[in-house]
Amino acid sequence: MSVPHRLSPRLQQILEMLREDPGDAFLRYALALEKAKEGQLQEAIELVQELLHNQPEYLGAYYQLGQWLEQTQQPERAKEIYTAGVALARNKKQMKASRELQQALDFLED
């Protein structure tokens, strides 16, 4: 019988806030970050993919998702995410985010 995984106080706090506001994109992203921090990278990826499926305008998640996909040996999927993020950033006139995403894409394509 395995010992249940004990939740960190930060993770417990995020989950409690999500129960009150399940559609909050920032909280969903924060949950993914905490999962990644605890070594649950695949779960973090799934959470951010779900977030972007439901709220594709959440620009901040594209770079991190691309990084995690690279870490899990999914470079083609990372390229797709970076490319989508660049397009969104340009559309929203967020040039700094566009440059960062483009640099990540360029690095991956080299």
C-alpha cells in the first residue's frame, strides 16, 4: 500500500481557490506550475494544454508549455506551441512576448 502524496500548503491553497472559481485561468496556470515544481511534469503539461484549449488567449502559458514539451522530448509539439504563441502575441501587439517565443522557436529549429 502506497503512502498518499501529501499536498504542499501552496498547492492546497490553489486547489481551494479553484474550488471557488474553477474558471480562473491564472489559478489553473499556477496549479500547473506547482505540479511541475513537484516533479509532476506530465500532469503540468496536461493542465496547461487544457487551459489553452479552453482559454487560448492566455498568452503567458505558451512559453512555459513549450519549455516543458522540450524537456519531455516533444520538440515538434513545442514548435507548434511556440508558433501559436508568436501569432497570438503579434495579434495582441505584445512584442516582448512575441520576441521571447520566436527566440525559443528559433533555438529549437537550429
